[in-house]
Amino acid sequence: MKLPIYLDYQATTPVDPRVLEAMLPYFSVHFGNAASRNHSFGWEAEAAVEKAREEVAELIGASPKEIVFTSGSTEAINLALKGAAEMYRDKGRHIITSQAEHKAVLDTCKHLERQGFEVTFLQPDRTGRVEVAAVEQALRPDTILVALMWANNEVGTLNPVREIGALCHARGVLFFTDATQAAGKIPVDVEADQVDLACLSAHKLYGPKGVGALYVRRRGPRVRLVAQMDGGGHERGMRSGTLNVPGIVGLGAACRLAREELAADAAHAAELRDHLERCILEGLDQVHLNGNRTHRLPNCLNLSFAYVEGESLLMGINDVAVSSGSACTSASLEPSHVLRAMAVGDELAHSSIRFGVGRFTTREEVDFAAERVIAAVRRLRELSPLYEMAKEGIDLKTVHWQGGH
Amino acid sequence: MAYSNKVLDHYNNPRNVGALDKSAPDVGTGVVGAPECGDVMKLQIRVEGDRIVDAKFKTFGCGSAIASSSLATEWIKGKTLDEALGIKNTQIVEELSLPPVKIHCSVLAEDAIKSAVNDYKHKQGK
């Protein structure tokens, strides 16, 4: 077993060797510009891009013409939300999203607010899920767009996408879903789920960084977007800029593998995730699951270790790469906005760790990680005045704290 | 974030972890910070005459908070109360090479010293 161990698959994934192999010729041998129409270099590149487009489409149940290549999910989100808002602004100015979305959605929505749009930021339930009833209640005659993620990147909670899609279609409102964490991890079908716009990113599914895609529905309804990048009119005018051919080939190969191996990947991840959870819960008391036990990604586990601060825990398990929702791991000194939106309480937010397993995770690695986590939590609890007070029977909520920052 | 070697050393081998009898008349206890802020420090001193003869701490917080409080107990042991009150957070920042986002950890450690000394003085009716 090689150290350190990588258990942060929601942050990014290694490129699958088969993906890398598919990409390599497109750097130096088939290096043509996919927009070059008058020689074989361009034709080869274009053919490779179109094959990749088919693979991406097939993974999510779309048609190839509905796929727009981007630099990743953040760009796809910006294009989808700003592009739709600008296109349909005469129809209405109201957008619905949730407080648990990724910053790319939240900050794009805040940008749109400054442009004169009104945005409703729904609060998710305590598991991070936005129920369809909450969306229905927020809908207004001037609502043009609902933007809710398929799977949450911090806690892995799945939104009821199919129900939300059906609601939006019944009301004639566009539905965008950020499928960055879902694509390749769980079945995604934009037809069955009635999604109009969806994004995904190659590096979350064993492809390279810097490339992703936006799905734009062409029929029932046909979705139109105002381009956010002006130039040569690539990607049907929706995203100008010379195509990242090797990256796109990598995205296509990654999507093909994700489709072919989805069931096996998901079963492998769920088994290891459940094993990790079981080991930790057997070894420690006062551990809380953040997220939804029923509706969640197979590869994500977010736990709060009461009385232990997240960053100090990360320091104690430095051979295991994970993420924390603790404020101390962010420059802003604010704990995770997702856990805050879920109202888990700031002290538990400060104590949270996200574990992500994936295609290349082994049981041996999970056992090692569980052991290290248990040992570190026990040590830090011995160091924790909160644990001491709790053991003395003091209710921490009744304590009058002074000098907090 | 990269930690300085001194922070790592205090995190891995914290000095003076533990608790003193908080009801004892010669013990002063300071608890500062709040769980929802991600930092709580408890610092205790035992005083003979005017001198701190023992110090213990427990900290809920990041590695820099643990290191700041560990260092604080090390520094105040053997000092007079007035000398301990003279310790400034900037000295802790310097000793541990804390980055700007961690300066609040050193402030909390300074507050913890003051709070423990004040508690002792209060008990003594001073």
C-alpha cells in the first residue's frame, strides 16, 4: 500500500490509464484544429471530437447535437445560467436555486441578481435535499429557470431530480441541474428525468482537468442560450474558442468507461464507503452522518466528529487525503455553506470530514484510513475541553461562551 | 496549508495537556472561544505566592490553536502573574510562524492566559 492514501474523489479523480492512452496521440500526432475544414489534420481532430460527443451524450441519454464542450462545469454553469437568463429575460426575471449549491451556481445567481433578476435561494432540509414541494411553492408566473444540483459535492445527497424535472416541464420552466458529481456515479438520463440543461466535468470521472460539457436540450422544449464567449462561433455558436481536442477525447473516453463500468464502479464504491462508515462508527461514539442515508451518492461519506475540530483532525491523519468543512481549512474562516444551509449547527460543521472513495480505492486503504481516523479522534478528544465538559455532563448549549471569534 | 515545524511539534507533542482542580483556591481557570467558532481553549494555572508553578491546557481547535495554547502553557510556567500578563499574541505569532489567517489563534491564547490569571485573582479577592 502506497502512502498517502487518496480519499477525496469528490474533489477530483486520477485520470484512468485507458483515458490517458486515448488522449496521447491527440497532443502530437493528430494535433489538428477541429475547425480546419480543408485538410486531413482537421478532419481527424473533428472526427475524434464528434466521437467524444457521442460518448458524452450516451452517458446521459442525450443526443450528440445537444452537447457543448466547455472548460469544465464552472464554465458550463455560467453559460447555462447567464445564457438562459439573458435569452429569456423578457419572459420573466425569477430564478430558483438552493443554498446548498456549488459556489459556481450561487455566485452566478448573485451576479444575475445584480443584473436585475430575482433569485430564490431555497433552504434544503437537514439532509441537504430540496423536496419538490419546496420548489413548487417557490414557483411564480415569472419564474424562468430552476437550478438544482443532481448530487451535492460535500455531503453526496441526491435531489429528487425526476420529480423536479416533471414539475418544471408541467409549468413551462427551464430546469438546469449540475450533474458534476452524479455523472458516471449514478444513472443519469436527461430524457427520463426531464432535464433541460446539465453540466459535467471530465476530472470528476477519471478524465483530465480543464474540460467538461453542457447539455442543452434541443427538443421539447428547444433551449436557446446567449453565448457568453464571443469569437469564431464554435459549438453551434454557443461557445467560441478552439476545441481542446485531447481533453475532449479524454472526456469522451472517460464517459465511455463510466457508462460501461457504472454498475461495477458504484457497487465497488458503495461497498468500501459502507465499510469505512461501519469501521468508524464501531470505533467511535458521537459521530454524526451529514447527508441523506437513503438518497446519496455511492462514493461519498461526510461525518462530523463531535468535540474535535476538522482541521486538527486532518493534521492527525496526514497520510490520508480528505476534505473538511471546517472554517479553518478555508481562507474565509466560515464553515461549509452547505452544512450551514442544512442547519447541522456550526460546531458540527467545524468537525466535519468528507471521505470520497473511487475506482482505484482498495479495502486495505479504507482499513488504514479508518484506523488512523479513530486513533486521531481519540487523541484529540483527550485534548478537547468540550469532550471533558460533555463527560462531566455539562450541556454545551447552556454554556455562556466568551471571546469567540 | 503548510504548517511550520514548531506548530507540527506542538500538535504532535503538546506540552502540559490536562486539567487542574478548578475548585482549588490556588488554581485559576480561563475558558475562551466558542464551539460554533471552531475554537475553545481552556487554560489553567496553579499559583504559589506570585508565581505560576504549573499550567495545563485543553483545546478544541485547529492545529495552530492547539500549538498556541501549548506554547502559552510552556511560557507561563515559572513566570510571575504580571510577567504572564505581559505575554503578547504577536510573540506567539512570531515563535510559531503563524500565517495571517491563524492570528486569531494567538489572540485566543493571550486571552486564555489573561482569563486564567483574572480567575485566580478573583478567587483570591484581589
